[in-house]
Amino acid sequence: MPKGLHRRNPQTDNRAPITLSLLRQITDALPSICTSSYESLLFKSSFILAFFAMLRVSEFTTKHKSDSSTVALQLSDVALSDHQLKINIKKSKTDQRGHSTCIVINEYTDNAAICPNNSIARTLRRFQFVGDEMQTTVWILGSSIPHLAGVTAASRPGGKNLNLKRLGVEVQWITKSGMKLKDLDSTFENEIKKKPTPNYIFVHLGAND
């Protein structure tokens, strides 16, 4: 009877398939929707990866933040080369026994903005990792006062990393005696070319101006 009623009153599926052009529109809109650049980059990478690898939601996400399941996609399941991206899916709807499946995605050259290889590479550069855990990077930037603070920290038990390594935090001291406010932009630009983008920056300048 339920099947008969369903045939009598069929429901139209209004969901539109995700196309390349629609994917581009979605990812372009993220910066104006998300609350931070972290969220924007996270969702963009997820959407692009899911599209090109044809992943189900359960194959690359967890049910909740404290989910300790090893089924969800981990950093160790991702291998990135110059022209290929390899994803190891440990278990899926069509692989209930968990034999795992390796998906190979070639570089998408028609549109670099939605290339999964580029997207994953940007994510890995933006967020540094230790094993499968994200590492938080802090820059302390300034003149002689933070420089002397770094020297003092190095002589103490916590070291220049201020005993924060155990919490997944790396502290980097970028200091120069005599540094002025006018030197801030050029110093930052030089450092960002050599290092991944930090999560936090503490600046102490002005004493020499």
C-alpha cells in the first residue's frame, strides 16, 4: 500500500547535481559565508576533494568532534605529488569489510582554482601537522625586547618553545635589534615566503621609533 500511494503522489527531487561550474560558484562564495579564513579553506578543500574523488560524506568526515573512529580520512591517508593526489579510503558503503580503496586523482589543469591537488597543497601549507594532529604556529616578531625574551626563554626549562610543544604549539622568534615599525611589512613578506602561514602573530615594535 505505501508503494502504491507513493506512485499515486510522486515527489519530484529538486536537488541539482553538482557540476564544475556550480562547484566553482560554491567555493567562490565561501569567504563571504564562513566566519574565518580557516573555515573557508577547510570547506573549500573538503568540497573539491569530495567532488573529484566522488566521496560519500561518511568517507571523509566524522560524526562529531570527539569521534575517535579510524574510518574517517586521516592525514596519513593522503599522498600528494606534483601531478597526482592519492587518497586511501579505509572503509565505505561498498567496502563493508574494510579492505580499503586507493583513489588516484590527476592534476586538474583546466581550472587551477578548483584543482584538488592545488587545494590540498594549500591546506597542508596553511595548517602545519604533527602526525595526524594539527600544529599551531606562533610567530613572535619584534626588536631587541622580544629578542632578549627569546634568549632568556632558551636558557629556561621550557626553552624557546615555552614548553608548548606538548600542546602542539610551535613558537618561532623573528627578531632584530633596532627594528622599526617601517621594517614590519618587509620582514613579514620575507618570512612568509620561506615559511608556512602562522596561526598567530605577536608583534612588539615601537621602542626604536
